[in-house]
Amino acid sequence: MDNESLAAAFGGQFDLIVVGSGIAGQVTALSAAERGLTVLLLEKTDRVGGSSAMSGGWFAFSGTDEQAAAGVHDSDSQFYDDLLSVGNQENDVALVRAFLDEQQNTYRWLKSHGAEFGELSISSGQTISRSHLTPIGPLLSKLQNRFVEVGGDIRLGHQVIRLTRDSEGQVCGVIVDLPDGQYEFRAHVGVVLATGGFSRGTDLLKIFAPEQLAAMPYGAKGNTGDGLRMAWKLGAGLADMSHINGSYGSHPDTNEDFHELLTAYYLGAIVVNKEARRFTDESQDYKTLGTAVLRQPGGIGIQIFDSRVRAMSRPGVPLKDIDALENIGHVHRAETLGALAGEVNIPTQELEDTVDRYNEVVRGDRSDDMGRTRLCNGVGHLLPIDAPPYFAYPARTLLTTTYCGITINPQGLVTDVNGEVIDGLFAVGEVTGGFHGAAYMTGTSLGKGAVFGRIIARTAASLIH
């Protein structure tokens, strides 16, 4: 050990140390423990779950029982095509293929561990219904409880400040800063970084995505980029750093207690700015829309829809629960477009003209100035906005996740700037880059974390000797 490491008190020896307790960290830790490894799960905050606990609970999988029951015909090849399409062909294909090879087994593993997928939906980046919804809080609790049952060790309030390496350069432990001093925990196989992104890491955002400082910060309070910094210090490669985008659809008064994101535009709404003018194709993924909205006056995009879309509300279903948002006063209602314009303080005549022009597009009388032809990612027929009452939902861009970071190989091992493996160092979940490419498909964040968590557990088990 280096001199700095020796200065820390010895905290214990394990086969594997996992840093971070979101879905990626929990699945990794539990899967490894179920394979017989001794596992330490470290979380720097006072609660488990990370940003996963604040998410909507959507997982993207193909070939599922829920799809079959709904008559949805999906395949790995279609999933692959969609992932590369939304990622603008900039994805690391090896990671995409590794994900697809394991996603079916992970889907069934999650169900066997308490996931209950009660809603199937098409969403951002998908050409077919592939988003599966499960209550995320209960699932995380079940995973945590199971981890403890099989002998796993969870430590809250343990912030990792440094990785340690042995004389041969293999990552072999971590230094944790505690109130009574620093402690070193050692790992026989290695360390897994599941530390999330840096949506709250202002210093890193200034370097990689200064424009996103205008977005509303969200995600777990611990998402400040700790894992990225530690791996970067050891020479880890980085990927997708130029593709950080917030998600569009959160009311300006959104807070951490309620995951508020409405995608009425995927049901038929249009989005206008404070001048009551449309400015982009609303069928694009909500990350791309997030960037477009940041460029508008005040960073506001107002979703405009009528009673047809309002009737599609799905109470309790994230992204579609219009009822809940109207109940808390975030959705405005009026019998005329003019009155609605007054409710949200935008020009009346301009809103009426914008809606009239859009309805002409829907009728086929003209082509759309923004290029919109469908509802969600090229799927679904446009609907006119002409059935009162009318509704408006003012929304901003919310930076929930960064979806970029450390490069890994298909086994989940971190690679350096030259593509060589950094022995003993794994990474999983939002802290990694390469998988998504230029943009993100709904459900692939939680899905990716779970899939590669199981891959890492298998890899780690194979390295026991």
C-alpha cells in the first residue's frame, strides 16, 4: 500500500466493495453476494437508493411477458436499432450487445426479487412499447433486505474519498472519511463505482456542460461526481461527455419530494414558448427537447393540450399523471384558448394562431414548420387541439442525470484512456459512459444499472482465487 493508505486505520477485508446504493449498486452487491462473495456496500448519504429512489421506476426490456400479454411484438434486434438510433450511432456497440445479451435474464431476476411491472408504455426513444413500470421504492427496499439476508454489509454515511492500489497497480480498496478519522477497506477482487452522475456537481458541469447550469438541478444530493473524479485520477477514459442534457417536462416549482415530469406532448400536446410560438418537433426524446427549451426565453416551454389528451391521464403513472398535477395547481384549465393564454401570461392572438396553424397540419392542409409528423419518436398519429376545455402546463428542463462518464468494457471493468483495463476497478450505472451515445431512451438508465450490475457480479465471481 502507498504511504497515504497506510496512514488510514484498517476497516476490514472483503471480496468486493461497491460504492453507491442506487439500483446499479444494489443489484451489483446483491448479485455478488448471492454468488458467495463477501460484499461491502458503502453509501455516503444517510439513506440508500440514490437517484434511483427519485426516479419514475421505468425499466426498458424487450421480449417480456407484459409485452406478450399486451400483443406487443418486440425483439432484441428492434431494441438494438432503437438504441443506436436515439444514440445517433455514437453508442459503444459492444456495451449495447452485452446489455441485450443479459437483459432478458435481468428482467426475470428482478421479477424474482420483487419487481412488479404493472404498466407498459412507449416513451422517449422507443418505436414500440418497451417501458415497464414498477414501484421503485418497494423494489429498492426488497433488494436491500435480501442483500442483508445473504450476509451483505451496508454502511451509510461512509464517503469514499480515494481508491487504493497494491504494489502491482491493482485497485484493492478505498479510503473512507469518517468523523473519527480515515479508514481503509480492502477488497480481494476489486472495487465497483456505482456513484451516479454529477447533476449536482457544479464544478464538473462548468467543465463539461456549462449550458446545463441553467437547468434545474435534481437527482440525489450525493450525485456530485465523486466516482468519476476518483477513476479519472487513475487514468480512466471518458465517454459521451459532450451529450449531457436535462429532461424537459418539470414544473418550475418541482421539488425533491415529488418526481414531477409530464410528457403530454407524447400524447398529443404541443409545446410553445413565452411568445406562444412552437420552436421544435415535440416528438423528439425529452433530452433533446430539454436542450431546445433551455434556449427559449426564461427557459420555459408550455405544454398546450385539450380535453382529448387530458382524458389520457394515467393516475399514479409517472410522465402521464395529469390528474395529480392539476390537483396541485400546476396544470391550468380554461374553456377557450384566449382564457388559457391569460392563465399562463402568453399572447392570446399568437397562441390562437399557433394552434390554428398546427390543426391545419393535423388535417393535412400543410406540412409542419417544425417537421413533426408523429407523436413519440415517429410513432402515433397527431391529434388536433380543438376540444375544450384547454390545458397548459408550464415546464422547465430538469437535470436529473448526466448519462456520461467512465469508460468500461462489456465485463464492467473500467478502461483507461488507451482502452486498457484498470485491474480491480469496475463501474456501473450513471457514472459510466458509452452505452447511451448522444441521447437516452426512457428506462435504459435503471435497466442498464441492473443489467451491468449482474454482469459485474459474474465477472467478479470468476476472478475469485
